[in-house]
Amino acid sequence: MSASPYDINSPAYKKALRLHKKSKKTPAADDLPQLREQEKAFKARFPPPSLSDVLDLSWKESDFGNLWKGVSSIDGLEEIPCQDGKVAYTIASAPGFVLLPGYLSPLEQRERIRATLENHAKPPNENNLDTHYNLPVEGLFPAWKVFTKQRAIDPRSSEPIIETKAPTGHTAELAPKRALIDNTAASTENFEDIQAMEKLPAPPSTSLSPLPLSSILYKLRWSNIGHFYHWGTKSYQFDRELISIPSDIKSICQRAVQTVPWSKVWKNGADLAAGEWESGPDWQQWHKNYDPDAGIINFYQLKDTLMAHVDRSELSSTSPLVSISLGQSAVFLLGGLTRDEKAIPVILRSGDVLIMSGPRCRRAFHGVPRILEDSLPNHLKSKGEVEEDWDLIADYLGTTRININMRQVFPPNFPYEQYGLSHLQNKFY
Ligand SMILES: O=C(O)CCC(=O)C(=O)O
Ligand SMILES: [Fe+2]
């Protein structure tokens, strides 16, 4: 038997677990809300978290190996055949949560990853580094590609250095870690007040140093697509240039929403039990009127986490939020309406599409406490000849998970004129 710390039967694992349990018995730890306890357990490097109650519907040994493996069923899991032959899964205690495991084929995953890196994380879309650095206008990844090609021809080529926007002091952590502020949920009642809040651009940091292209690439954390999200006020900003949602992303999201038989998801009054809908359950219309108009592409390095939060800046509090996972796998925690409810842990793997919909799930706490290292499927690894330049992308994916998180800010039939936002109407068609 191997002595790997990942082997839960090894003496090394058992000893570490004993020590860990002992060290956890501090009064402070017991006071933490359920969800924080779960986050802590999944974050732990050693002993590594047990995945024995983590739903893992896309695992296949040939793709992912045996290092990280959850379970293929949990209480209340239900399988729903979809219109396009795919299968959706729901969980009885989490109405509105719909998981489409392996929804994107290996080829579609590669195409989306490439588009994300080459097209969607560059101007006019804004990313977390733009505030602080003068990034190459062609995008970080395209610039990296050009440089590696040059270097192959002339090994003495010097790597581009990315300059800071503010005068340089000393190196420090990059500021924009997402703050854990509970903002007020957007609604038509407070919409005008939220809009009136001053949305100042974040100032460039004065404590950062210029960085070579190869390092800054790994500091990319998010890129904004569609309506602009102002992180400081946790609200959308509509007085900026309007940028359409890339059609490739929009069509995947719409296809996913259209394939789900919603009457089976919301059967037996589950829609009413899930809480209050803006003007009564409107899921019958989603096949026609679901329209993602804003999104964040998240880039996670192996040690990154996303603290449990609620996405409540969207006026539409029930329309599906569609989340596409690519690259390394992750543990996702689906909590309830407070941090005191126990969360359901789910492994999200490359190609999975997750839909959070309806009043309960759309306003549920959720987060990503763990990226599972060495969980890149074989079809994303470099095999030399897979695709032009895939080596470079595969290298980056060796430590990266990408999540495309698409929301619908405005409910269908929103009276844009009434709020002085006529310019947003029919914007993306
Ligand atoms: O990375 C994920 O799977 C979730 C991301 C998320 O919750 C968000 O961007 O709000
Ligand atoms: Fe979220």
C-alpha cells in the first residue's frame, strides 16, 4: 500500500487526520457557521479533504485518474433526460439547481478555453489587472504566444515586462481579492438608489512592481463580459460602453437552458416551495426569453478559493445563472439562504454546466473552497499534435481552472425607458 497522503488507508493519512481533528477542537472553530466549517475542511492541504460525500458525476478513471474522486449519488439526486439526449441532475433539497455533467464535448471545451484566453480577457473587456498594469492591448495570452514564438526563433529574445500604471514602490499582494461584504439584493424598489451610487474606478496600486509577461499571466483572476460589474459597490454600471456577450458563450448558455425540461425540475409545486418569484413562476418562458447579459470569467490558480457569497446584484432574481467549468476540477459548495445551512458539496469538472435558477437557488450561498490539483482531463493535456499551440494552453491549464459565470441582470420585459435606460433595450441583438 502506498504511503501517499491522499491514500485514506495509509498510516500517514490516519495519523495526520488524528492530529488535525485534535487541533480543530478549539472553541472558536465550533462557533463558525456550518458553511465556513465546510469551507475550512475543503481548503485544508493536509490531510487532504475527504471527498466521500461529494457528488462527482463526471468522473471517469480514464480521464481523471484516481487521485480525486467523489461519489456518484447523494440523497435526493434525480436524473432528468434532456431534449438533446444529454442528462440533467437535480437535488430534491436544492430546487432550481440543475447540473449537466460533461455538457461540453472535449472539442467544445478546447474551443471555449482558447476563445476565453485569446478573445475574452482583453479590451474592451476589463480584467482584474487592468486597474494596475498597462497590459498588452492584444491580450495577455496572445502576447505570450507571440513572445514564445519569437523566442523559439531567437532564444535571446527578451521577455516583455508589463509596467504598472502608478509609480512603482515595492512588491505587494494584488488588491482585488473579492471582499466578503453582504450587499443588499437588487430589486426594482432599490434599483434607482443603487444606480445613483457613485461608481468610482478603483485607483491603481502604488505598491506593485513591473512583472514579466510569464508571471502576470498567472495573476489574471477575472474578466468582465457584457454589462460592467463595479466591484466596489457590487452593482452594475450602465453608463459605460456597452459590450455584447460573445456569441459563442451566449449560445452555449441558451442551448443549456433550452434543453432542460423545466416542468420536470419544478414539478409537484417545487416552484412555489422554492420561495417568492418576482411575478409568479416564469420558468415556462425560459426556453424563449432567457437572455444572459452579463458575466464574469473566473480564472483560478491551484491555491485560489472563492468564499461563499450570494450573487444578488442582478435585478432578475430567478432567471437561470449558467456556469461553465473548464480546465482543472473544483469542489463547489451549494449552501442555503444563510451561512448556517449545511452546504451540498459537488465536484465541477471540465465541460460541466451548472444552472442556478429560481428564487431559492439564485439567492443561495455558494463558493469554491478548493481547486483539485492534477485533475486536468487527458483531452486538455498537451499531446504534441492535438491543435496548433495547444502546448502553451495546456501549460497554463496545468495550474488553472476557468469558470464562465453568466447572469441575466434584467428580467424579461423590463421597462428600460422607465428607468432612463432605453439605450440598453434590445442591445445585444
Ligand atoms: O467558479 C465557480 O464555479 C463559481 C463562480 C461564482 O460563483 C461567481 O463567479 O459568482
Ligand atoms: Fe457566484
